[in-house]
Amino acid sequence: MEMRLQSAMEYIITYGWAILILVIVIAALYALGVFNITTLSPNICSFPADIGCTNAHLDTSGLLTINVEQTTSTPINVTAIGCNTDGTTSNMILINPPNGNYIEIGGNETFTGIQCYQNYAPYNGVISSVYSGYVVLNYTDTQSGFEHVAVGKLVQKVDS
């Protein structure tokens, strides 16, 4: 009888230590944010064909810095840019030069200070929160003179 009790105690203690170590590891992983879905979401900045996004940064006050490249067959002039959750041309920022920002074929341009909006109000996020919306780009084809609107998807983790 005594041997069976000792065997049972050793069994309980061995599995107890294993469970304790497992709980500590899971708690450490949770504290590091491994199970937080917002830390796992990738940053996405994608436009339809002929317009690209090489880099984007969103700060806590909702100001977006974005590098836009173009691969159309003619140079373009970017006349307005905006960032919102509904993909419309509301709250666009007009680009100052008389004809917009000229981007040559295969070139790129960085735009800073673009206020992102969420439900028609300026976005304010905390660090590591995720903003999901659209970047709207108005541009004119310099050869044809036609105006275009390109709407790109933006999923961006807020940085400091």
C-alpha cells in the first residue's frame, strides 16, 4: 500500500511540475503579445495596377506618410490625396504646385502630413493599434489630360 501511495505522489508531482512550466511559458508568451491579433496583422498598402505603395507610416495623431510610385506609360501629376475608411474623395488634401506633383514614368513621390479619417472624424490611435481604410489618389495623365482616381487599401499599424 505504501509503495502505491509513493508512486501516486511521484506521478502527481511530476505532472504538476510539467503543468506549472507550461502555464509559465503560456503566460510569458501572452505578456509578449504573441496571442494579440493586432501584433500579427501585416501592414498592407496596395493600389490597383499602375500605382504602387512602397512605404507607409501612420502616427498616433492619424498623420500618414506614404511613398507612391507610378508605372503608367506616361508621367502623371498628383493633384490630391486623402485617407479615410470609406474610400471616397472626401477630406482630400490638394497638392500645392500649380499642376500637382509631377511623377515621371517609374518614379515615386513621398507625401507627408495626410490626415486619416475614421467615420468622418480625424483618426487618433494608440501605438500598435491597427487602422484599416483607403488611400485615395487623384492624378492627371500629362499626355491625355484625363483625370483619374486610384483607391488603394491601407491596413497600417500605428507607430510613434
